[in-house]
Amino acid sequence: MDKIAKVISLITLGLVVFPCLLYFLGAIELDAVKWAALAGTIGWFISTPLWMSRKLPVDANQVEI
């Protein structure tokens, strides 16, 4: 699951970066950049926490002394 989430995260990050570069070069229009960046941002915020999450520390009520 982690590998799939990492790949999706990388692809969606590319959806944010590459259209901006293409717009800078004059290859695509601004509306296409906006839609690609929006889709990439939403996909990145959904996929990245799946593989980047950390283990939560143990609560004090779960520890027996």
C-alpha cells in the first residue's frame, strides 16, 4: 500500500509542477494549468498522508507501571 501511495503522490506532484513549466514555455494555456494544479493538489493531499503518517506515541493510560 505504501508503494502505491508513494507513486500516486509523485504523479500528483508532477501534475502541479509540469503544467507550470509548460505554461512558462508557452506550450499550454492558463486554464489547463489551473485545472491540472487543482487535480494534483487534491490528489497529493489525499495520497501523501497515507504513506507519510507516523506512529502515535503511547498514551499514559495505556502504560502499566
